[in-house]
Amino acid sequence: MNFFRGVMGGQAPGPQPSGAETIQKLCDRVASSTLLDDRRDAVRALKSLSKKYRMEVGTQAMYHLINILQTDRSDSEIVGYALDTLYNLICNDEEEEQDESEDENAQKQADDLSAQFTEKFIEDPEHVTLLLTLLEEFDFHVRWPGVKLLTALLKNQGPQVQGVILVSPMGVSRLMDLLADSREIIRNDGLLLLQQLTKSNAAIQKIVAFENAFERLLDIITDEGSSDGGIVVEDCLLLLLNLLKNNSSNQNFFKEGSYIQRMKPWFEVGDDNAGWSAQKVTNLHLMLQLVRVLVSPVNSPGATASCQKAMFTCGLLQQLCTILMATGVPADILTETINTVSEVIRGSQDNQDYFASVNAPSNPPRPAIVVLLMSMVNERQPFVLRCAVLYCFQCFLYKNQKGQGEIVATLLPSTIDANSISAGQLLCGGLFSADSLSNWCAAVALAHALQENLSQKEQLLRVQLATSLGKPPVSLLQQCTNILSQGDKIARRGSKVQTRVGLLMLLCTWISNCPIAVTHFLHNQENVPFLTAQISENLGEDERLVQGLCALLLGICIYYNDNSLENYTKEKLKQLIEKRIGKENFVEKLGFITKHELYSRAGQKPQPVFPSPEQMLFDHEFTKLVKDLEGMITKAVHKSSEEEKKEEEVKKTLEQHDNIVTQYKELIREQDAEIQKLKEQVASVSTQNEQLQTMITQQLSQIQQHKDQYNILKLKLGKDNQSQSNSQGDISQVNGVQTEELTQLRDEVEELRKQNTLLQTQLGDKDSLINTLRSEATLSTESPDAPSDNTELLKELEALRSQVQAQSTEISQLQTERQELLRRAEATTASDTVQSSDGSDDSAKVTELENRLAAQTSETERLKGELKSLSESRANLELELASATSSVAILQTENSKLQTDVQESKKEQDDLLMLLADQDQKIHNLRQRLKELGETVEDEDDLDARDQTDDDEEEDDDDEED
């Protein structure tokens, strides 16, 4: 105990041991003590010495401490001391805090110690696995130091520790459980741990994401107050950025999980935006970066487009535009918001259209684009803000021909409104202002309004500018060239390199792939001499880029020249270059562009990011144009007139063959369309056939119903016959009938006889109809195309006819019985006088007989009505059957005709394909011959792509004229 008393603060008499000796004794006590209390006290003492004697404790005690973690896990206190000691050895937070007071050597030594002890700890992967197991302990004194220790290990040796955790069973899941800990300090340190764990490891990022990390992190952000929250929100956002940046799988999972919709409340700002805290600014800045990660131009186009659509649908874009137009927003947040909106609308037509409709809350309201351009051409605005506005304008016009047309339209004379400020007026004002940065930004912005849009390049040639009072207006193209070539005050302002570079980039973009613009440019007699003079001079380093751009501009005039100006044809311009400059010198000056140090930097990403305004020289889209044109211009300059003539002849031949091929393609397209129509007709006929089959099935069902009705009628007739036989017995018992009553009875029987005769006639008619139907059905059955259902229908009709004949037999029996009744009634007439005394009784019997006779008569009438109804139904069935049979025959005829037409079309198509094969072989031979001569021949795919581009441009021209 005296030993521990000396270590822990008491002074023992005699010489004091050194720190190394004390640590050695403590290590021996940890290794050899059998009592847990002694080992715990020794570890606690090592913890207190670990910061002052870091080297000694680390070299002597580390393995003893690791052994404590393995053997004494049941005691949370000693495990906590051991973890704290290891953390003090591996982490150098203490030294980081004293960084300002210590020299660089001390700091480097501390970093070396951290790396050394970390490597020593992780040399056995089981140590990291043991640490992961200890994190499952809920005890605060074990879990918290364990989290801190693992975080320090990841900071020092991230990839190695990540590899161990990745192969450890449930390793990442154990760490994700830290986010659910109710103790905030452990949860917050767990966030820091996951930040280190997910750095630059896509596999771990995916596992963390699928462990429901997005849901948990967004819940924490919401609980902590979103953008108004503290540093915990910042840690959550940093972890989200680690999970989503450059990880397309997690980005897709984030979008599919509808987590983008949960981001909208983050950007809700009030009317009073003054006094934002530094933490809120940081949080909102990270939130905006998170949005940009999802729609970054470096992502795949499909993923970016789907995220852009989701942001527009859920209202996130609208919320960002609200921040954009709000007052009191800090400058750095406003700048980042502009960059975020830029990438949300980039290449998305719906988002671009919405952004064009946003108005600033001013009086009168102005479009947001106009307000932003006012900031871009204002030299008093911060440089980063002006760059952000330029990027926003570029993204608005990216693949947006509608927006390009609207911007150019604000410059045309017919659309200029003197009472309002338009985007075109601001661009012209910036293009010719005294601020070189405004000149460059306006030139690049205007170039983007012309990017890959031939119709707008031609429209911009109509723009006229009033230079001064009393002078006629000049075109915008002329004014740009005047600034470059003339020596007046305007030219001196344009002599700045940045201004001249901007104007040259605008001119190159304008006249490229536009022969009409090239003609307008060459029509000014001063332009070509100015360009040749600039290229041929030996200027300093600063002017080399201007020389290269002048060479590019002159090369474009050669390559896209349609030889409409006699003095400046392709051949004469090449002769001029050879005499005044020299072809090799011209190509060398052209190469100054790509060799410039800022060229490659601008070509890396679309966003214009420059350290200072002076380095703002190249535009991202312009670097693509240079890359496409440099090789073509070099070849065009070196070609001789004979080679060009041969190339023109070959091009004409190829164009002729292409025209023939195009005609055949059109013919094949037409035939394909006809074949498609015939297929549709066949499908329609098949549908009609199916409908008719359905109708026949329905008719068969109706026949079955009628058959059932006949069966029921047969049963009823049987019952009536039985009742009639009973009535005959009653009549035989009648002794006498009065004369008038017998006369009436005779009349009724006669009428029944007539009705029976009529019924017999109708039955005969029905029999003849059935025989006719049977003969027609027999003929249709003999036909190979007749439907199989007709035979069954005829069988059912034959059965129906048999039932009707049975009914007719039963009616004949009834007639016989009635005649017998009449005979018996006449026989009783002779005994009328004898039996007059019994008149009262006979009268009652006669009344009963009359009642029965009336009932029989009504039943006969009812049977007659049912027979008539059945006859009508049978006639309808016969008509429908005849109609179905004729329709089937017509359909079969049409089907045969269509098959014949298809066979003829296939034969014609085969003939055309043979012709096409011959033409393709001829074209292939011509191309081989050209290649043997050393000429560059475009492939058929390139020609088709060019034809498609030309067709699209012609359609755009037609739309513009309309």
C-alpha cells in the first residue's frame, strides 16, 4: 500500500523511483497480482501516468492492458481504466491543443507515437475484434472509452482498421447500435466514430446505409432542430455526406427511400433572417452540399435526372428559390444556394422552366435571372458570388434551347422594352463595361446562349447597337471585332488580356459551325489583317493565349468557310497564312491554348472555380470546343488545293450515294409502315373474328335456353292431357244438355278445330324452315373453313323439331278427344224431353262442363302464343346463323388477300435490300480507295449522326420561322 500511496500522491521517505521504474513496477503488479483490487489500482495508476509518461507506458504496459481487456471483462471498472489508458496512448488530442505553444518537432514526435502505438495495437486483428465485442457492453464506463479508442484507431490507421471491421461478423451493426443509445454523449461520439469508419470505403458505406442509417440520421437532425440545431446536426450531415458522395448505390437508395422529401423542411426560412448563428450557417451550408451531392454533374445522367425530378416534385427547388430571393441571408449561404440551384436545374427542362418563371419580390417584380445578372456585372459584388451567378446562368442554358431563344430574343430589336431591364441589356452592358471581369463573364454567358444552337447564332447577327449619337447603329458582331481591332478608347479598354480572351471565346463559339456568321465576320475587311498581325507578332508570355485564340478564330474561318466571299475563300486564307505566318508557326500558336496552365483546370468540371479574378480565363464548355476543333483546323490548314478538290469530289460522290441510300431507306420505311398497317388490319380482323365466335357461343347458349323451355312446355302439355281425360269421364256421366247450350258447345268446338288446323299449318311451315336450315348447315359443314359449332347447332335444331312434332301429335289427340265429346253430346239430345224433370241437376253439370271447356280453350290459346314466340325466336336464330356464316366467309377472303399482299411486300423488300447491298459495296470500294489515297473518310454512323443533326437544325429553323 505504501507503493500505491507514493504513486497516487503520498511522499514515501527515501529516494524516489523514476517514472520508468514506477511504470515497470505497476506493470509487474498488473501481471502478477491475484487480487482484482490490486490489479484495478495498478491500472488506475497507469492511467494517471499515461499522459506524462506516454512513451514508457506505451512500450511497457500496452500488452498488459490488452490482457486485462481479455481476462477481466467481468469488472467494468478495470476495463474502463484500461480503455482510457489505451486511448491516452493512441490519441494525441493533448498535443493538438498545445500545438501553438510547442514547436514542430514536438508535434511530429507526438504524431509518430500515435502511429507507432496504433500499429502495435492493430498488429493482431483480434485486438480490434475484442474492442468491438466490448462495445456491446451497456455500462457507460466501458462503452464510452471503447468508442473513443476505436475512433482514434480509425483516425490513425483508417484503412487497416476498416478492413478488420468489414470482415468481423456483425461489426458494422454493433457500431450502428450506438446511434440508438439513450445517452447523448455516446450517441454523439458514435457519430464521430461512423464518420471515420465511412471515409473512402464504399463497401462500408453501403453496409451502413442498409443498416437504416439514413432514417436514423434524419430523425436525429429533426429532433435536434434541423438547421437551428447544434454541432450534433453538423456531425450527422458530415456522416450523410460520407455515405452519399461518389456512391451511386447509396444515392439511389436515398432517392428510392423518399428521403429527399424529408430535406425540404431544412430550408424553410422566415422573413427575418438577421442574426444567424455561426452554427446555423455551418449546418445550412452542409445541407446545401448534401443536395449538390445528389445532383452533381459527375454523377450518372440518369441518377441526376431522377433526383432533379424528385426535388422539383416535392417542392425542394421552390424552397431553394425562396432562399435565393430572400433578404438578410448571409453572403456565403446565398452563394452556396445559387450553386445548389444551378445544379438542380442543370439539364432538366422542367426545372429550368420553373426557374425562368421565378420573380424577385421587388416593385415591379423582376425575373430572378435578371436580378442575378445584375449582381454578376456589378464589380462591387464579391468575386465568389459573381462566379456562382455565372454558373447558375450556364446551368440554366445547358441543353435548354428554349431558354437560349428567350435570352437572345431580349437582344432583338422587335422585343426590346425601353421601360424594363432585360437579360440581354445586362449582358451587353457587361460586355462593353470598363470592368474586365464583367467583360469576361458577359462574353461567356452570351456564348452559352449560342452553344450548339445554330438558329440562335443566326438570330444574334440581327442585333444592332447604338454606339453614339449621330452615328448609324452597328451589329453586335461588328462591335465585338471593333473592340479587338480598333485603336480608340474602347479598344484600349479591351486591351486587357481577360477582356480580349472573353471576346475571342465568344467569337469562336459564335461563328463555329455557322457559315453565315463566318461570312459576316469576313465581310469586315479589317478582321483578317488584324488576326494575321496578332498571330505573326512575337509577344510576351501574357499575350500567347491571345495569339492562340486568334489562330483558332482564323482557323474556324477556314474550316467553316462556304467560299461565298471571293477575297476570303478557303484557298486564299490558307495562302495568306502560308505567306504571312507560316503553317508550322500557325499550328504552334494554335497549340498555345491547350498548353496554358489554366486550360486543364477549366476542363475538369463545369463550375467556374478560380482562386482569383486574374486567373479567370477559360470556360469549361469552351475547352470542349477547342478539343474538337484543334485537330480539324490543323488538317484543314495543311491540305493542298488539289487534295481539297479531290475531297470535294469524293464528298459529292458520297453525298450522291448517301442520297440514293437515303431514298432507299425512305422507301423501306414506307414499306415498313405499310406492313405495319397490314398487320394492324390483320389484328383487327382477328379481333372481329373472336367477337363473332363469342356471338356464336352466345347464340348456342340461347338455343339451349329455348330447348329447356320446350322441355318445360312438354311437361305442361302432359299434365293438360291428363286433366282432359278426366273431363271425358265426367262428360260420359252427363244425362242431358239443353239445346242452346249444345249449339254453343258445337260452335266452340268448331272454332277449336279451326285453330288446330292453323296450328298444324304453322307447324308445317316450321318443318320446312328446319329442313332448309338443315340443308344450309350441311353445305357449310362440307366447307373446310366452316366453323365446327354449326354441326352442333343443327343437331340441337333437329332435337327441337322432334319436340315440336311430339307436341303436334299431342294436339291431334286432343282434337280427337274433343270430337268424341261432340258426338256424345249429340247422342244425348234425344233424351232431352225424358230427362226434363231432372233439368236442375243437368244444368249444374252443364255449367261445370262449360267451365272446363273454357279452361281448356284458354290453355289452348296460351299454347298458341308460346308456339308463336318460339317460332319468332327460331327465325331470329336462323338469320343470325346465316349472318355469322357469311361474315366468316368474308373474313377468310380478306385474310387471304392480306397474306397475298404481305408476300408481295416481302418480295419487294428483298429486291430493295439487294439493291442496297450493291450500293453499300460500291460505297465501301470508294471509301477504301480514298483511304488508300490518304484521305480521311467519315464512317456511315458519323454521316447519319450529321444528317440527324442537320435535320434537327432544319426543324429548329422551321420552328423559329413559325
